[in-house]
Amino acid sequence: MATKKTSADKAVHQEDVVVEQEVYTAPVTPKVEKPKKPEWEIKDRTYYLIGRKQPIISTVPGKHTEKRSLLWFDSEKGYERELRYATNQPSPFVDEQEGPATLEHIVFRDGVLTVPARKQNLQKLLSLYHPLKDKLYSEFDAVKVAEYDLDDIELEIDALNLAKELDIDMLEAILRVDQGSKVKNMTSKEIKRDALIYAKRNPRLFLELAQDENVQLRNLGVKAVEQGFIALSQDQRHFTWASTGRKLFTIPFDENPYSALAAWFKTDEGVEVFQNLQKRLK
């Protein structure tokens, strides 16, 4: 005899059956932040001419002419826009200027031009759009100047430390590049002193010379001539053994004799002479 299922039995049966449903989760697309354009800071700005010559008065083109192009390519608009400095206009772009334009020369005095914060049109022309920026003139940047100064100071420290560590022969070789034959009459203390001065005055060149193996070879060649082991002909065309007059090698045309000698010391024939001179000069 069949029994009837009660509502309680049905409830238990339904609880035992678990229906699994797939839940679709849409992928989350990360937000990519667009790079922010550098903010334009309203402040006084100073510009200076590039180069050693600093004329009392120098002008920078302030408007577009046939002889002097003053255009800026606008990548958003897709064409070149004409520039013009007008004191009564808020924008340096001609297509944004309205009404009569009061033109004025852009003048550097003693190589420097300081533009106050109120002249935003001139500042933007010189800082952002002028084609001669970083070619004829640059904008003074205190941060960049500090970076350059720091690099120079670190370079000077490296050169001075190296000058203290190098042996006297290497210092003598480096100083010969700067002072020539004057070095042969200097004491070791004088050589060390002048090497430190040279490293401080021109640290980059000092470091380059210290790493140049030809400097030592040149120095050995000069000393060999000064002490009479080898001789340089009067026409500076060849080196010979001073004692026998036997020719060692001919100097290539239009080359420094001692630079050529240093290169020759590296050849199979020259290395034997180099080793011979090293023993004699000790």
C-alpha cells in the first residue's frame, strides 16, 4: 500500500537537491589614466643666448616673414600656425589674435632676457613655440642647473681622487699633454701638485687621459728622446737610434710624431723597441 508524501517530506527532498548555476562575471577593464600634460606655471622667466659670444644687444625674430620663418606645427589641428609677438594680444598665434596688433622686438641685453609673469604671451612664445629655442637661446631652469652642477662636482671629485691614487709616472705622462717638456725639470712633489690642479681645472679631460694607454706610450717616447736613446729627425719625418743612426720607422704624413710613435710601439717591430726603452729608462 503506497504512502502519501507529506509536505515535510517534500521539503526535505528539495533541500537535498542542489542545483548549480553558472554565474557569469563580466571582466573588469582597468582604467588607463591618460598622461597629464605638464601644467604651465605662471612665474617670471629668464632666457639666455647660447654660445660664448654675448653681444650687448641681440634680437630674436618676433613675427613670421619670408626671410625668417616663425611657424609652429599644431599636431591636433594638423597644420602649421603662424606666430607673432604683439604686446596687446593674449595669444602668440596670429589666428587667435583680434584687432590691431602692437608689435614689439624681442631683445636680449648682454645675452639675457627676463620676462615678467604678466607677459604670458611672450613667455609662451619663447618657452613653448619658438623654433629657435635651444638653438639660439635657452630658458633658465634652476633644477637642470643644479643637476649639471652636481655632475660637475662629482666629476671633479672622481678626477681628484684618481690624481691622488696614480703613480708618479702616469701623472707625468698626463701632465706632458698639458705642459710639454717642462715636466722633465719638475720634482715629484711638483708633478703631484700640478696633476691635482689639472684634475680640478679640467676633470673630464684628466679622466680621459688617465684611461688612454697611448698617453703613457707617448710619454715614454718623449723621455727616450730627451735622454738621448732615440732621435727625431729635424724634418720630423722619422725616428732613429741616437747611438747608431739606424732608422726605426717613418712618421706618416701630417701626424704628430709622438702620437705616431705611440701607435708604432704596439706593432710587432715596435714592441721590441718599446721593451728595450723601458729597461733603459728605469
